[in-house]
Amino acid sequence: MADRLLVYVPPHPLVKHWLAVARDVTTPPSLFRTAMKELGHWLTYEAVREWLPTLETTVQTPLTSCAATTIDPEVPIAIVPILRAGLALLEGAQTVLPLASIYHLGIERDEQTLQPNCYLNRFPEQFPPRTQIIVAEPMLATGGTIELTMKELTQRGIDPSLVRIVSIVAAPQALQKLDQSYSSLRVYTACIDEGLNDRGFIVPGLGDAGDRSFGTTAVDSPSDSEAG
């Protein structure tokens, strides 16, 4: 059977609660950032729950020795927040993966063509072998941002099967595009929304996750966070 994109929508009540807080147009920036942090934490937890490499070892307790399981320190783990809205998820993701390396990628959308453009890339020329990647991108709209991200990652030696995407809301159009291009990816999202409006924004969506996180402009203005 051919690989198919797998999309996980965790049924955890805390994920549902913080998604509701993030959707609410009356939520102030400080509380919106809290919601993003919490969603980043819980969705990253789900993404790595059966994915992290482990070692079987022995530890000494105050009473005796016993078998133990630890994370394998020899396997590199990295988080890639897509600027700027992905920064809102980063803090929560780091509570789950405090030792992960952080590689920033800045992508913005041309509002005329709706095509993504990369304006900042802090990736190495080649990632270490076997590096496992968490991509933090709050909104998967058209799929263009993630396709560009994956192009940059694979050019630097990343196996798509070692990538997990953490996203708050995803549109079917983006998931269909990823299924065609990178079917070995895994997506962890709080909700699969109805679709896109004529501006390529997710409906019902969150508005603009970047502006709402940092309190910069109106929630329905265009920005990099809607480039997904």
C-alpha cells in the first residue's frame, strides 16, 4: 500500500479548550499567546509520544538499581518555527523538548500572487544524519509554506519521514497538497477547518496568528502567518 499523509487531531479536552480561546476574536494578545503556548505544548507532546528515540539502561535509586528508559542523546532533535507566527508555538514546544536545537525559517506570502517567499533561512548546509524535525506552523492554508519548508529541509539532508508538523488549524487544500508531495509526513493539528476564503485565509480559522500574538495590527490583516 502506498504511503498516505497521516493527520492526527488529538481529542484532548485541553486542546479543544485552548483552540476555542485562540479562535475567539475578543481574546487579548496576552491570553492568545498563552493559548498558542499551551497548544504548542500539547500538540508537540502528541507528535513525539511514540516518535522519540529511546535507550534501555539502568539507574541507581536511593534503595537499589532498576531498569530505566531514557531519550537517546545521540539522535539530533530540532524545532523549526516558521516566522513569525511559529514563534508563538515555540515556547510550548520547548517545554516538551528542552534540549532540541532551534532553526528559524522566515516565510511571507505575496498578497498579489499568494505565493510564499523565504526571507530568512538559518538552516545549516547539511543537517546531522537522522535529525528529527518538529515544524511549528500555526496555520496550514494553501500548503505553500510547508512545501517551501520541506524543499529547504530535504535539500539539506532531512528525510521527510522524520518530520512532524505541529499546526493549530489546517485546511483540506493544504493537506491534499502535502499528501501529493510529501506523503510520509505526519501532521498534528487541533482542527481541520472547512476551507479557504477568496483571500486564501482559513475559515473559520484564527484570524492572523502572528498579529494576534504580537498585538501589531487588526486580526484580519494579511501577514506571514497566513502564508501557509
